[in-house]
Amino acid sequence: MAIAADMLKATEAAVVAHVPLRDVNRAIDERILPDGFFTVEGGRHVLPSGCTLISFYFASANHLTSEGRLFAIREAGARLHKFRNLDPTALIKEDWMVQDDFLTIDLAPFVRRTTERMDRLAAARALVTTDPDVLGGRPVIRGTRIPVYDVAASVAAELPTDRILAAYPALDADKIELAALYAKANPARGRPRLNDELPEGAFIIADRRVPRGRKAG
């Protein structure tokens, strides 16, 4: 049986597979993923290698029938399952061609892309730290007091990178991208916490208060 500690949360799997969260849930609910690639005990979790199969199934929907995609998943899944954590060195040496009569399917591009995204997720995890003595335990960029979700909110608001860098001089473009990736893989729950303290390295660009309009009587 797969162990959740070796697996990705559903939100993380969605990032690595590069699909919406609903597709990860569908892959589990509809048994698109073979047994052993996921668990629902203690929450939904997916093996990193299972993200390759999820990515393939939904990305190839316009080119292959459901039966053809499931066939490829069954064939490749038996080999892919032994690479529980998508070890890049071993994966590169493996042949990911699947043959079904006249149809040949190559899963190598999906293996490569999910491996690359898994590496980025690992980098995002390493970038973030929590400490009860720092901003009440909020996730921050390692070595700073910059809240990860504040940076991610700026990215989600489509602020230009140079503007974000101006607000957070301690960061660089790569750290901004990783912060946004971390937040996507680990969505914040509940309402944002109010905090009057500026993160380390940040400064106020503008301080203008807009009065609230009165409600119509």
C-alpha cells in the first residue's frame, strides 16, 4: 500500500501534473489512476509518478479515445510505479513507448515535464519555512520575514515582476516564481491574517486611504 508520507497532496499533484485540482480528484474518483498510485486515507494523496499518468490522460484527450489513454496508463503504470519519487537519472534511461497494434504512444515527454515540475515544487518547499517566533508562524521566505502568501498575492494580481522586486528587494525573480508555486500547491485556508508589521525588506509605495461610500438609505 502507498504511504501518504511519500506522496503529494491533491493540490500539489495538480501543480506537478499541470491540471486543475478537479482533474486530480476525477483521476481518483473514476479510477483513472491504477491502484497503488493514490490513497484516500487521511486525505487524498498521489504518488509523484502518478502525476505523469494524470498529465497524459487529460493532455491527450483531443487525440486519443478514453480506452486508448487507459490502455497506455495500464501499460506504463506497471513500469512507472517502481519510480515512486520520479528519480530523474533512472527515468531518463527507461523506455516509455507503449505499443497497441498500429498505435504507438510515447509517454517520455510527460515523464520529463512532470519530473521538472516536481523539481520546482521541491525547490519551492525548500524556499519556505515557518517559525512560531516569526510572524506568528506564517510561512515566510527562508532567511527573511517576507510572507509567502503576500508575494503570491502580488503575482496573482498580475503585478509586474519589477514592481514586486521593488517592494521586496531581498527577493529575485526565481524566488517570486517559487513563492507563487508554493502558494498554488498549498492554498491558504481561512481569511488572511491582519498584520501591521511590514515584512523585512519591504517599504510602502503609496499610502492613500479611500473613504467608504455611504449605503443608500
